[in-house]
Amino acid sequence: MAWLVCGRWTKWVVLGLWVVVLAVAGPLAGKLTGVEKNDNSAWLPGNAEATKVSELQKRFQPDDIAPAVIVYERTGGITPADTAKATQDAAAMRQVDGVSGDVIGPLPAKDGQALQTLVPIKVDAEGWEKIVDVVDDLRAATGTPADGMNIQFAGPAANAADSAEAFEGIDSTLLYTTLVIVAVILLITYRSPVLWLLPIISAGVALTTAQAVIYLLAKHAGLVVNAQSAGILTVLVFGAGTDYALLLVARYREELRRHEDRHEAMALALHRAGPAIIASAATVAVGMSCLTLAEVNATSGLGPVAAIGVVVGLLAMITLLPAMLVIFGRWLFWPVRPKAGSVEPTANGVYARLGDRIARRPRAVWIGTAAALGVMSLGLFQLDASGLSQADQFTSKTSAVVGEETLARHFPAGQGQPIVVIGDAASAPAIRSAVAATPGISEAGEPVIKGDLALIEGILTAAPDSDAAMDTIERVRDAVHPVGDAQVGGLTAMTLDIHNANDRDNRVIIPLVLLVVLVILGLLLRAIVAPIVLIATVVLSFGAALGVSALAFRHLFGFAGEDSAFPLFVFVFLVALGIDYNIFLMTRVREEAHQHGTRRGALIGLAATGGVITSAGLVLAGTFAALGSLPLVAFAEIGFAVAFGVLLDTLVVRSVLVTALNLDLGRWMWWPSKLTKVRDEPTPAEPDRDLETVA
């Protein structure tokens, strides 16, 4: 099959097919942003109580309305002139395009130092994209405040506008940042002014094709795509795709030193490296697909998006890239072109010397390394993945957060975002009484009746995104559930349900991914001990990465906490992608062990793959670090944790810990396969010993 990709004339057919695919996919990929869903429904758990209330709420009020709250503040007390200005502003804001419904206010605060006006904004599918413009028009309508008066914007619409601005250009920002990082690392790795372009081009084609496929599924099959999953897709395709390219090019360069014919060299490189690459991609794709079992829509939607990206990236790297490499020939490697018969430099390279050092005392090395990783894992006690408040979601304080703080100083903290209780109309008075009597509720509104349902709004005394508000939601639910079949929703309830769903997803999906990876490793390596040992190193590496990240977030970056989905995302990315390096290393070790024995095979495998795994790790870490270019704490945290974890995995776990375990366990690493019967050759550390008896 390898000859079909790199044959003397079939290589041109492969290139032509990808050109056709790109021509078709390009226009479709450009439409992906238009089908993204960034409203609340894209993030809510499908069966959560707040989701059900949100659906019922459509019978009482339009579901496409988000209020903006304009706050006028004067610390010395609101003057009649201030009230007159706020009244004029309210009239002007009624004329702004995008405002739908009655503008309420200005309403005075009890302390006499502030006014608030509520402006309903239409945010249907098109409106979410235009909400920044509407809020900007409202700001223009308020004009310049009088001396001593402060005007701030708060409420759901202002928060949505800040989020929209943060996500604006996310695709282009991530793409260009990722391109620069990958290009620099490939230039350093290949030390060639031309070769680095081919993996970049292949990854770019893969990304465009994947975006086109995802667009079609989102448009016609109901796949949920949002800005988060679209951004991660870019990072994933370039990161994983370039990893596969590095492994293939490294093996191709080895074969070029052994064969004159570059077509033959590429066919052998694909034959030998292809199974490891395919197995790695399959592991990532299956691991990502486990996310479809998540209750949170945003998380479950990321699963197929990521899996599609990885599979398309794989196809590009084992078809398009080999074809282009063979078409351009050996000169691509200039100024260090691999000539047939030349010495393979990895045989005496850095990782060959590292392997020799580990071989002297492998047991001491792996115990010491595992202990160090265990100490790093102690930082997990600093992890607070209970969710981020609105004020803590951005790396800098947004205008809406400032507005919320101003609003909270003068009005009940939850007035702009009331809780919503819906139940039987016949029980409306009892439901209202239960809501009003709940600690944490300052007042309950009069019931609104529609048919057999009643809607009651309650005002929280605490900030809507605070832990105290979440506790109040729990109390209100306990109070109203027995009364009139009532259910509790609203923005605070949505946030609580998302946190609870993320906790459930962490408990269910993390063990499932571990099990899936364990099974795949067992089938690939045809052993039981090796997969268990490798999974143990992955878990230890994950704990160390999370521990160090938690300490960095708290004491270096000053973040208030972590998003409730943070552990799951980091785990899936680190395990699914980190297992790549296990597969790259262990398949080569297994290949060499058949000829040289398990211990000597471990050293040869490390020497041959150490450099390419390090380069791959740098690329993947760099691409995820690009997430830090966005002004969102959740993205910055995922980017840092995955980047650090990948580097830890690459430089320490794969190179040192796994190699030391291979050397110490010897042939028993491969039990119960036939490799347990292969006699070991002496390693440099024990030239005169019969390793078969030692094992």
C-alpha cells in the first residue's frame, strides 16, 4: 500500500487528488464561523433542570432577548440633572437598532447614589454576532457623562459583548500564532530553509479540509460547534499533524541513508513508521470521541470536532506529505542532505548517551524520577476547579465586570440576573411564598401566568456568579420542588448545572479514556505488562502537570481558580496526545527488541526516536501555548497545563522514566508476548553479564 502513495507516477495522482479536495473544501471551511453556536444552549447540559426551564421560559418571554443594564453613579448623590439625562438616554436607546421591547427606567437606588436602566437586546442567531455593535451603539446613545457622574454597562448583554470581543478573531489569532511557532520549531529541527514548508502546507490543507467536513456536519447533522472547539481544532490539527510529520520525515531520512532510490526509501519509511502513526492517531481520535458522552454540550461537541481534525490530519500526513517529499527529492534536506551509505547520526547522539547513563542504574533512575513526579503532584492540593466567576473569566478586568461591581454597590446584587422559577399555575402563590422565604432571596416577583404554567422571578442577595448564589439555588430548588412541580432556572442555575455536569463528566470520562487507551496499547504492543506500566506513567505525568499548573495559576499568574471542565480537557489532551510518544517509542523498541533483545532494543529505540519525540513535543507544546494569546483565563490555563505536561512527558517521562522501566523490567515488560523469550544482548552498562539470567 505504501507504494500507492509514493510511486513514480502515483505520487502525482495523490497530489492532484488533494488539490481537488482543497478546491472543494476551501469555500466550505470559510463558512464554519457562520454555524458556530456561542449562546447559552451551546454550553448547557441537555437534561439539566436549568435547560428545561429555559425551554419552558419561551412560553412567557422571547428566548432571544438579553438585557443590558446601564448604571449611572454619583457618589455625592444623583441630581435632578442626572435623572433628566438618564431619562433622555433611555428615549435615545429605544431607537437603537437591535433594541427590542420596553426600555425600563431609570430606576433609582435606595441609597440615592445611582440609577439603572434595563435595555432588552435581540440576540437571535444573527444578533449574537452583532451584539458588540449594539452595545457600542448604546454607549454612543448615552453620550458624555456629566462631571462627577460615572456611567457603566452591565448585565447579560454587556457580558456577552465582552465575550464576543474576546472571541473575535480567535481563529485567525490562533492560526497565525500557531503557524509562527510551528515554523520556528521546524526550522530549528530540520535546519533547512525549505523542508519545514511541507509539513506546514500539509497541516494547512488538513485544517481546511477538517473545517469543511465539520461545517457540513454542523449545517446538516446537528453537530454543535462553538468558538472554543473551533479554536482547539486549529491547535490540534497543527500540533498532532506536525508530530506525525516529524516521525515520518525522521524515518524517511533514515531510509535515505540506506537506499539510493527515494521512492523505495519513502515506501519503507511508510511501511515501518506508518503503523505507529496510524495507531497514535487512532488513539487520539478514539480518546477524543469519548467526550461525546459528556453532558455539557460544549464538551460533547468538542469530541467529534477533535476526532475529525486528527483523522484528516493523519490522512494528509501519510498521503499528501509523502507524495510531496518524494516529488521534491533529497535537495529538500539541504544543507545536510542524507546520502545513501552515510552514518546515521542518532547512533551516537544525545539520546544514545542518555540511554547509556540510564542503563548503569535503571532502577534507581525510575524510582527517583517517579518520586520527583509524585512531589510535583502535591500541587494538586492547590487545584480549585469549582468554576470561574464572570469577574474571573478574563485575564484582565472587562468593562462589564466593572459595571457589575458598580451595580452591586447600589442595588441588590442579583437584580440584573434574577432566578426563574416555573411551576403549575394553580400552585403559583405557594411557589412564590416558598421562593420569598428562602434565605438568600431578597424578594420574589408576582407570578406571571401562561396557560397551566406560572413564572416567578426571584432576586438574589449575593452576586449571581458567586458561591453564595449557587448555594441559594440549591436551597430554592429544595423549597419549590415539592410545590407545584416547580423547577428553577436562570443564569445562576445554568452555571450551577454546568459545574455539576462537568463534575460528572470528570468522573465518567477520565476512567473511560484510560480504559480505551489501555486496550489500544494492549492490542498494539501485544502485551499486558507494557500497557499497564505506560498507563501508570501517563497518570503520574498528568498528576505532576496538574500539580505544577495549579501552583503556577495561584502564585505566578494570580488566577482565582480553574474552570470546572479544566481537569477533563487537560487529561484528555495530555493522555490522548501524550500516548503518541509512548507509541512512537515503544513500537520502535519492540521492533529493535526482536533483533537485539529487549534491553538493547530499549536503548536503540531511545536513540532513534529521542530527537524526533523531543521535536514533536516542542511543536505540540508550542501550539497549545498559543492558547495563551487569548484574553480568556480558561484558554490560558488549558494552554499552559497541556504545554507544560507535554514537555514533561517528552523530556522526562518518555526519555527517562519509560526507558529506565524498559531496562529494569527487561523482557518481562512484554509479557506474555513471544518477546519474553528473546535473549538480551549486553548493554553498555553490563558488557560481560548474561542478561537473560539477570532478567
